[in-house]
Amino acid sequence: KKRALLPDDIRAAKGGTPLVSLTAYTTPMAQMMDAHCDFVLVGDSVGMVLHGLPSTLGVTMEMMILHGQAVARGLSSAMMVIDMPFGSYEESPQQAFRNAARLMAETGAGAVKLEGGTQMAETIAFLTERGIPVMAHIGLTPQSINTLGGYKVQGRGAARDAALADADAVANAGAFAVVLEKIPASLADDITARLAIPTIGIGASAGCDGQILVVDDMLGLFTAFKAKFVKRYAHLGDDGEAAIAAYAADVRARQFPASEHIFGDEAPT
Ligand code: KIV
Ligand code: NA
């Protein structure tokens, strides 16, 4: 059994073979990806893809902890990173520490992820100086859709300098890696070149130091909408519905259960 990767291993992967990551929310999904991913993110996207919430804003600490515990049971070699949910860290570094410590203690995650650039630098420093490795997340930050005005591409035109400043701020504050979401590829390449920590792209650039996708998106399980940056590697939602339709037809035609699924009066000899 390989030892679990640590934040320092992720940091050291800067500029090497691209880091591979997916989100996970359940034990079987975590088991499926453990051997293939360098790290697995218990993303607050869980609220949208598993709980049917309209955004990530309604995700709670309790939801993150339950899903984090489930994912931890399915991992042995990949590192586990857990998202801090909306409202659990923005108020102060102290609030962030209290909730990050709880997430790590109750789930066994090796690091937390939080959204925000320059404005979260003080909090990132506060956590990393006190034993909590932080993955940053800049560009499109879904917990801020109400102030960003929707899920638009970030960092274009005049916003480019602010995005570069965000990247510098989270790296200088001590983040061991940074997720770049939905920004122009040229900006992602510039950030990747200027930072000493790995960049993890989602809707960013193949030049990033790693990539992440929401697993339900890439498996075709979440079909409410498909972002341009999602590549569907399977269509499990369609396959699942076809299987359910076949089961329903079998039941209505008394074709299920068949002889191999039922029990006789006597135990077999
Ligand atoms: O919650 C999530 O799934 C994420 C990734 C898309 C980076 O934050
Ligand atoms: Na997230």
C-alpha cells in the first residue's frame, strides 16, 4: 500500500508530470479514483451534484464532514483535500481556523481549500502558520456568484492584473497549490509561470501543473448543465436511466425476478 501523498508532495510536483485530481463525495467513488489521482477534493460542489441545491451557498459544515468521512474511507494513497463551505471562513482568520481544524479533525483530510485571492491572504497565512495546509482557489469562485454576477469567465481585460495579484497573494501567504477556475488560458499560463506552487486548472489551461474536474460532470452523472470546460468521459446518467427503464419493463412483464433470483422451499444439498 502506497503512503498517502502530503501537501509537500503536491507542492514538489510543480513543473513535473501534471497532477491529476477529481472531486469525490462517497466511499465507492473515492475507491474508484484512489489509484489514479494524486489528490481527491471533497468539493462543496456536492451540494449541487448530489443534493440538488441551486448553488454551493447552501452547503453546511455538517454536509462537508459527512461526505469527507465517506471519502476518507475509500482512500489509501491519494491525498484528501476538503472544501471550506460558504460562511465557514470569511468572517475572520479565527473563524476559519476553528472550522478548518474541525474539518480536518473529523474527516482526516490532509488540507483544506478555500475561495478567494488578496482578500483571503491573511486567513491563508493564519491557517498555514498554525498547521493547516491550504489550497487556494481563484478566478471563478462559485461561492461568490452573487457578487461576480454569475458564472462568467474571470480575469479578462482590465481584470487580468487583479487576477495576477490574487495569484501572488495566495502563494505569498503560504498556500501549497492554487486552483484556477474559468480564466483565459493565457492568464493561467502566466500565473503558472510566475508562481512557485502548482496551479490546478479547471477551465484554465493544459499548461497548468495539474487538472481537476467534478467527477459527476466527467462521468455524465450530473446533466442539469454542462460547462464548456467539462469533458464527458462516460455517460453514466444515460446508462443508469436505460438500466432503470429495463428493470421497470421486466417487473411489469413479470420477467424479474427470474429463477436464479428466487429461493426454493428446501436448502440446496
Ligand atoms: O467544489 C468543487 O468541486 C471545486 C472544484 C471544481 C475545484 O471547488
Ligand atoms: Na468548491
